[in-house]
Amino acid sequence: MSPEAEERYDALVAVASYAVVGLDFDGTLAPIVPDPEQARAHPDAVPALAALAPRIASVAVVTGRPAGVAVRHGGFAGVPGLEHLVVLGHYGAERWDAATGMVTSEPVPPGVTTARDRLPGLLREAGVPDAFVEDKDSSLAVHTRRLDDPVGAFELLRAPLTALAEETSLRLEPGNLVLELRPPGIDKGVALRGLIESTGARSILYAGDDLGDLAAYRAIQAERETGLRAVLLATRSSNAAELIEAADVVVDDPSGVVTVLTALSDAISAR
């Protein structure tokens, strides 16, 4: 915990009816697994969120995955207590609302199609033909976790994927053994600012585990300057040192996130 963590936590509880809880999915609500398609929310995560959600202004899952995929893998649809849950997929380019069950999205830039067509040949030329490409429709993530030398493959791909991003007007975002080609102007910080504005939040708890969550952290740190009460929670799932150093509270894995969510719910109900 940071020196200010307890004070920030108490301040969040004090204005619970104006609080927002935002959470990453992989590594935060769901354990990291070699195959992203096999990721599922921790079994106690949804019950913890369902208990907490009616006590605060809003709960949102903010993820790089397509919103519909996160909803399925998280088991968020049709859960009593989560009628107003929001899932911001593709770093905010997609939005799923539990109230309607509908997904709305921004147009996909043409550079994504170009990058999709060129990726197989680029991977072969780089000597990493077996890297797993996760096609998220509006972005493309190249994973090296399944390979024999995941770190070596990651480094081999960094330069050619950087060049491809520049040629297609995309951004290359590194993560935990993943390199993602993403449209510019879309990140978790932009998504969270929109959520804070739309809900009128006066406090927020945000939980993440990877480098993609740094944008959310930075946005929240900036909002603190204007009076937002905030707690930054990090898991060690991806060992993202910069994220962990900036956090108020650090836990080992999604089970620790569940513990924090449960404690927060209990603290609010005891007021």
C-alpha cells in the first residue's frame, strides 16, 4: 500500500453513492492463461461485483478485448445486481450495456484491415510464424506467450511491428508478451475520462495489471488534481513494475481483487 492508500480508500467509501469502480479483465478479474480464449473470470468475481454494484454509482469493465467476448468470458449478462454494468471493449471503442444487452461501437479505421492482411507475411519474415494473432476486429494483438522462447520472440517482433504500425497509422502498444496494433486516440484513459464525466463520479477505484492500464492510471492521477478521490489497485499478474509502483494497493492475482471488492462492499454497507 502507498502511504496515502488508507486515506484515499476512506475518502472513496465516504462518497460511495458517487463512486465508480473500473476493472481490467485479463489478469485482474480473470487469471492470465496461455490461450486468451480460455480466460474466464475468477469464480468469486461476479458475485463480488453483484454485491458491490447496487451500493455505488457505476461498475465498468474496461478491456482491450471486444466487449461481447469480455461479457461471455466474464459471465456478466443477466446477473441480478449487475443490471447497470457497462463493459467498455476495445479500450472504449465498444460499449456493452447490461440494461439493453446491446453493443455499440466506433467505426474501424482502414489501417486495421491493412495490418491484418500483412501480418502473416510479416511474422514469417521475422522468423516467428507461429506467434498467435488475436483478431479483435478493431485491433490486432500478437501474443508470444505460447512460443518456446516467448521473450526472444517478443523482441524480434517489436521493430517490424513498430514499422507496420507507422505505415498503417496505428499505434503499437506493448504488454505482457503481447504487442497490439491499435487505432490512435483510443486507450483506457480516454475511456475512463468519458465514464467519469457521464456518471458525475466524485470517486473511483480502478484495478489493472498490465502496461495498457497505465493510461487509465495517468488519467485518474490527472483527475485527482481537480478533486477526484481515487484508489489505484494493481495485481502482480503481469509483473508490470511501473504500474505496481504507481498503485495505492497491490495484490497478487484476481483472488486479491475479489478480496478488495468484498471489503469495499462491506465497508460501504457498514456506514
